[in-house]
Amino acid sequence: MLTLFVITWIVYGLTRNMPGTPLTVTLGETDPSRKLNPADIERMKKAYGLDKPWYEAYCIWLGNVVQGDLGRSISRKQPVATLIGERIGPTLALSGAALLLTWTLAIPLGLYASARSGSPDERAVGLLLFVLYSFPTFVAALFLQIIFAVWLRGTAWELPLFGMSGDGVGTGWWHRVADIARHAILPITVQTYGGLAWYSRFIHSTMEEVVRQDYIRTARAKGAGEYRVLFHHAFRNTLIPLVTLLGLSLPGLLSGSVIVEQIFTWPGMGRLFFESIRERDYPTIMGLTLLFSVLTLAGQLLADLLYCMVDPRVSVDS
């Protein structure tokens, strides 16, 4: 609880001291010919909670959060909890599929690189992964959009550019799911390739350290096959650092990717966070910050619990 208090306190203070306020954003969108008198401006400040110092406003916000109220969005005129509930599904579908695909491909690639260490094909795969890892996400997204939405337009390989769903979709649930899946192919690809390169190289480097241990040489000396040595002995001892990454990836499931969601206009949490910062929507910013902070702490707790499952030397009491 103390950690959450410190995080939200710092973020609230930084947010309230950013240049611009919800009032300046609102005035920038109004008709320039319309003049607001000082009384109207003061009334708007009171409505936005800008008439109080930030530390006093934080205490009011914290009191409402304790009662289960995340506040009301300034720019969207909706409860923050409702906005978050609407964006969780799209982000979870995108991030969950990307994370599952990343781990499904990274583990076999990492083990393959370990089994074929030093061979030409392993070096070629490693070079390709390094190229993917160094390729910026926004550049990859733009290239994929050009290829699949412009060059392949009118073919069976054409994919949608933006959004989560398109017009003219059938009424059946299968048509809606298929349409969402087509829209998700490009953002999932962009969100997967960087993590795939990093995780597979991480597994490879961890396995390289493990296979040098004495018990691995002993297992090979006893006549154990290479498959058994890699999977039964070596890979099981690489699970501890892997569960750390798995636990820390939990916040990313709901926080989303700001760059990917913004480029593909995917209606997720990352895009909502970006828009709320741009609009100086303080309640939405703080609601998302609280959610991400709780998920980060929960991910660390999950990693500790997974330690107990993969390493019998670690217990909950210790």
C-alpha cells in the first residue's frame, strides 16, 4: 500500500504540474470569437477541481478511490471505471495474443539455438533475430501497412489499415470474430517480433550458461541423450529467470502498447492513456496509473509464487 501511495502521489504531482490544464484544452477547442468572463473561468476551474492545490486535490482523489470511485473523465464526460472497462477487452485481446505467440515461438527458437550452437543455421537465425530486435516498432508498422494495405490492395492478402472492425460485417458472431482477427493481424505482428527476438536470445544465453554446469556434463557422461539433457536437465533450470519475465509481463497485458495502438487506431488502454495525457484528463490518467501500478506489483508477486513452483529450494515462508 505504501508503494501505491508513493507512486500515485508522485504521478499526480507531475501530472498537475504539466504545461496546460483541462481548462486550456477546452478553451482551445471553443470558438475564438466567444469571450469567457472571469466568473465563467472560475466556475470551470471549480468544476475541474483546479481551484485547489494539487496536494489537496490528491487527498480528495485518494479519498474517492478508497470508496471505489475513480472519478469522472473530464474530456469524455464518463466514469473512469466505465472507460477502462470498455478498453480492457481490446487491449487484452491484442496483448494476450501477442504474448502467447511470442512465448510459443521464442521457447522453441531459443532451445533450437542452444542445440545448434555455433552452427551456420544458428548464426543465421541469431542474425535475423538481432535485426528484428533493432528494427523500430513504428517503422515496421508503417512498412506492413504499405505492403498489406497498399501494394496488396484488391488481393486476398489485403489487410485493414486501422481500427478494430470494419463496415459491412455479417450479423453472425463468427463474422465479427473473423473481422476483428483480420484487423488484429498487423498490430499483433508488430507487437510480437521485438519480444520474440529478445526472449529467444534470452533463453539461448541462459541455456548457454546452464549447459556449462557440472551436472550437465555428468548427465552426458552417463549416456543421457541430447534431447533429455536439454529439456529435462538444462531447460528446467532456466525457468527461474523465465518466470520473472512472465510475471513482469503481466502489466503489459492491460497497459497495451501506446505506439502500436496509436498507429493502428486500436481502441485499447495504451491509446486511452496517450489521449488522456494529451487532453490533460487528470482522473483518467490517475485511474490508469493506479491500475498499471497494481498490475506491476501483482506481477512481481506472481513471479515470487512461480519461483516456489519451479524451484523446490524456495518456499513461501522464505
